[in-house]
Amino acid sequence: MSISPSSCNPSHIHSLEEIGWNEELDRAFSKYNGPYLPGRVACRQKTVFNLLIKDGQVTAGLSGAMRKLGRYPAVGDFVVLFSQPEAGTLTIVDILPQKNRFSRGTSGRESSDQVIAANIDYVFIMTAAGHDFNLRRIERYLVIAHASGVCPVVVLNKTDLADDPAILIDEIHSITSDIPVIPISAVSGEGVEGLDPYLLPGKTITLIGSSGVGKSTLINRLLENLVQETSHIRENDGRGRHTTTVRQLFILKSGALMIDNPGLREVGIGCASEGIADTFPDILELAEECRFSDCQHEEEPGCAVKAAVQNGLLPASRLESYQRLMRELAFEQEKAEIGLVQYERKRWKGIAKFAKDIQKSKER
């Protein structure tokens, strides 16, 4: 793939540190001697990757070996590029160690997770006043954020359209414990300064949320430039069109890096069991007082969680959401186990065929 300017990010890069490079990555890259360069994936367009490197931006393809192994870099990944200056080409040949992978579960018969972004410091869970406001969806986002090891921040957009934004903020706080909730209006700029503590040089933030919540509008506001297309939401159901079609990494004026993502229609939790405890600490704390250690908080006697619901100390909708997610998690784990069994069967079938082929060649 020829070296050329990238259309994904107009900002100019002067050093690797500006795009999140650190000592750990430096050590991992040190084993590569010769015509190799480090870079960071800014966006992927089909088979072409746009990357940020020291002193510029380039495009590159993926090596055949990586395609064969199914190793496709995600936006935010740091990669190793094989440079052939005489031919004017760059090829991605390796992915450097990841600090984390922000992913969600996908639908289908086999259990698999879709990587949304890699090497993230914060995830801005964007919701908006109006039709999009949904506490249960926010809980799902929190589960995958916690499971990915990324610090979540809830951003309540379009507060100028709410009769009383404080009511919505209180509702979010009821499910988020001590997670920050920042009210803003990306259109007017009101409250956007509340995001400043997270928009630090070299830090990477990814935006997630439904279509129409204002992710691209916020990007444009922070860049003080119209770089992302936006569209109006439908008045009948409050839903927006997918104006963002690819994941893209932008460098903000503050030096922070922000990844814009297409709107998510479905928020599967995959096998994100680690995220449940951090998302529902109130229920797990109550569960310690249940009579049975394996209480499902349904019809068991001596259930402290059900008692809290009956006494008005815990919203019934909160418990229902927890139980729904736990059932989904159990289903996804079962799919994963079935998938592993199928994989082993396929592997041993291949080994057996290989052995038969060898035996036949000997008989000849």
C-alpha cells in the first residue's frame, strides 16, 4: 500500500508520545531491527488502514500472514509497519501489546466479541435527553466498560432540550454509584468544559452511544471544526441515522485522542462477567445478607435483595435488569463453551485426516 496522507485525521503528529506511546511499547518494539516503523491505527476502511506515525500519517495494508491468522488491528492499536521505501509501501506485520480491548458481544450462534477500540483510558457513554434516555442501556454500556478495564464517564447530551436536567442526572446517579455524570449541550457548548479533566495529552477516549445522541457533534465541538457529518433525529421515535460509518481516531486541540464510533443498535455484553460486579455493587452488597449463598433473588426464602425491593430500598427495575443480564451472560458463556467443543472437534478431525493421508502415502 503506498504511503500517502490520511483523510481520517487532519492533525499533524510530531512525536510518538503525542499518540499515546510509552515505555512498555518502546520495549516491545525494541526487538524489531531494520526497516520497521511503529504506528497507531486511526481508522480502517475495508482492507486499508490509516495510521498515525511520527511526523505524519500514512496508509498501509495488512500482511498475508496476519490475514491468514485472523489478526486484524482495531482502531487505537499500536502496530509494527514493515517499510519498503524503494517501492513506497508499508505493511502491518504485527500488533504490539494492548493495554486493554474495549469490546461488546455480538449476536449469532457462536459466542464472539467485537472489538470497538484498543488501548483506551476513558469511555464516554453518551446518552441524550429525550427518546434516547434509557437507564437499562446505560447499565449495559457500564458492564462492557468495566469488563474491558476502561474508566467510564456518562455524558448526558442535549440538556438544553430537557425540562429539568437535574432529574435525569439523579436518575443516572441511581445506577452509576460514584461514576462521573457530566451534562452538556454539544450544539451550544454549554457544560463541555466539564470534560476537560479527561481530555489530557496522550490520553485516549472512545465515544459510544446510540445514533443521534450527538457523538459526532461533540467531536466537531472539541475540534472547533466540522470534520464529522451529523444529521437530525427522526421526530416520531427520536432515532438518528448512522452518519458515522467507520471508527475514527482524532487528535483534539488539548492533545487528547478521541475515537468516534458508529451508533450501536445492539449492546450485547458477550462474556463480560467481570463487569457485572462493578455495575451492580448495590445488589451484590445486599446479596451478602441472603440466606443462601447461591440465591438467584427470585423465589428463594430469606432473600435480602427481594426484601429490599419490597421495602422500597431497591427499584424493582434495577433487579430485573440485573437478572436479565445474568441470564444473558449465562447464555453467552454456554455458547462459548459449545464453540470451544466444536473447535476441538474440528481440530482433531483435521489431525485424523492428516494421519490417514500419511498412512495412505506409506501404503503406496
